[in-house]
Amino acid sequence: MTEPSGAVAPEPKHGFEDSRRLTGPSRFFDGGAVTLTPLSHVASNESAHASWCAHVTQMAQQLGWPVPQCVVQRHQHGTLLMCSAPIDALMTATEISEWAWERCMAEVGVIGFDLAQDHGATASAVFAARALAEIRPQQAALRAAAAARGLPILEDDDELSIGAGSGSRCWPLAALPDLADVPWAPLHDVHTALVTGSNGKTTVVRLLAAMARAAGLVSGLCSTEGVVIDGQAMTQGDYAGPAGARMVLRDQRVQAAVLETARGGILRRGLAVWRAEVAVVTNISADHFGEYGVDSATDIAEVKLTLARALHQGGTLVLNGEDELLMAAAQRLPHVAAVRQALFALDAEHPRLQAWRRPGGPTCGVSAGHLQLFDGSTQ
């Protein structure tokens, strides 16, 4: 690293920046994870990356956590270090990731980082205490009980809700109920669709919500234009992220939720929801390069296809069959290949749609001015 004059620039005082939690499914992980942006010339050192992963893994094992999945993403603007972590210990996991990287810097002799100052053999005890303090037993018990009953759960820094829409109940974290006091019988999920893509997201969200209303359901949507419940605007602004999704899914009028899901929210925090019935990816275009490790349209496609991780068994991923980048990424990613897919195109006779229909794959396209839907059996 050099300054414009050619002189060697001083090393940063900190070994990292942008240490974050991923509280939902994300590009590389099905569940919780943490991500770190390392600094200094060591950030591009593959040996340091391996050492970071080794330190993180060793500490996780000492704490009794599952062996973490470590991902190192090199991109045009730097490096991202990511690892999976227990959802109820993400704050501690960020600290472990930071500690592991600063150990790496000390190991290669970066001035200002001293191995003797990282608690040495007591590090595991320090992190064990922090992890224990972070876990909220009552919250963890509710999370487990909801999962056992197949119910969705939403958590943020202030509230926890079980169920969705008309089948939901919400409590402040400071006043969580005992398991015996939760009214489990009326709690249930609702139809939930996630929509993302480079263009057309908001239009598709509005169309799907209108279809749900036409079918007699109370629909709720969130988008870059705001939150709308049963056709009534509740708030305006960009709500294509976790806050908008929670507003819709915690509204007890909602019977069908349609959630615009922006690229930025997926990259910064992961998906807001863990369960969906349908996910739609409209298209991919070359934009937003240079943010959170996104260098190319292929990166964007992979980020958008994170939605497949939220589909529960029997859910459907709806893809633009005319988008070559999107379809190439969908064929390459294991978590996408594992879910049921449906394709759409402007032309119902597009070659890819024809090929998809032959073995019974669902498609939708325009033929003679009409939408033609093939559901796998009838047309």
C-alpha cells in the first residue's frame, strides 16, 4: 500500500472495518452468519485467510458450536471474510471473527497488533461468557417451539413475533411470554411471496397483491414505494427491506404477503424471512457494482437467487427464462437446483420454455395476446 508520493502508507490502526451480522439466509449461507472486511496489505494474503478460518473454527469448537462454514470472497475492491454462526450468538461471533483476524495480523508482524494482548489462553473463556450473556433462554425456547410446530418467527432488536399475518402474535423482547402462555392454536403461516430482480420488482409486487385481493384474500405488500395493506397505503418510502417485511407479516389482517426484497438488504443483513411459498426473480442487469463484494452481473444474479434459500418444501422459484445470466446462475447454484422452478417469458414458445414444458415443468408466456399458463399437467 503506497501513498500518491510513492511513500509507504502507514498501516491502519484497526485490522478491519464493516464487521456485520447476517441475521437471515444470504448469498453463501442458509442461516445466520457474520462478515468482516479486513484492512491492510494482509487482507489479500491467502495464508492469512486460512489462518483466520482456522482460528474461527478452533474457537467455535471450544465453545461447542457447530463447525463453521468459512467463505473468503476476493473481489475488485478488497476481500470479504464470512463464516456461519449460531443465530442466537451472532454478536459474539462478530467479535470472534474480529479477534481471529487481528491474531492473523499479529502473526505476520503488523505493527500495532500484539499476540500477548488478545487474552491468550483465556480467549475462549471470555467468548464463552459473552455468548452465554447473549443468549436469551426464553427467546431461544420460543424459537425452538415455533420451529417444532412449523410456524414462522420474526425477530428484531425490539420484538419477536410467531406466525404470520392473520395468524401472528407479537411481543416486546422485554415482555416475552412463557411457552404455556402462548396461544398456539390460532397461530399459522400465510401465503408469502418474495420478489426481487434488477427491474420491475415493484410492478410485480403490485400485480401479485392485486391478484390476491381479486381471489378474496386480504393482501399486504411492501416495496420501494411503501407498505400497503388491503389496498390502503400504511406508510410511504423505501420499505423493500426487513422493516417493510416485518410490518406486513405482523399485520393481523394480512392473508397473503407480497414482499419486495432489495439487493442491499440481502447483502447487508440477509433475508428478512426464513419461509416463503413463492419467490420471483424478474431479471438481471449490470448495476450497483462495487458494493459488498459485487463486481459483476453474475454476482448480482447469485445475490438475487438467495431467495431460493427461503422456500419451504413444495415452494416454487419463478425465473425469467429469457435472462441468460440468471438462468446460468440458477443452473450452477446447488440451493437453487434443489427447489421447484417455474419459468416465464414474453413469448410462450421461447425455446427454453418449450424445453421446460416437455418433462412437465410449469411455464407462463404470451401467445396470441393472451397469457398462457402451463402448470405441469394442463394448459
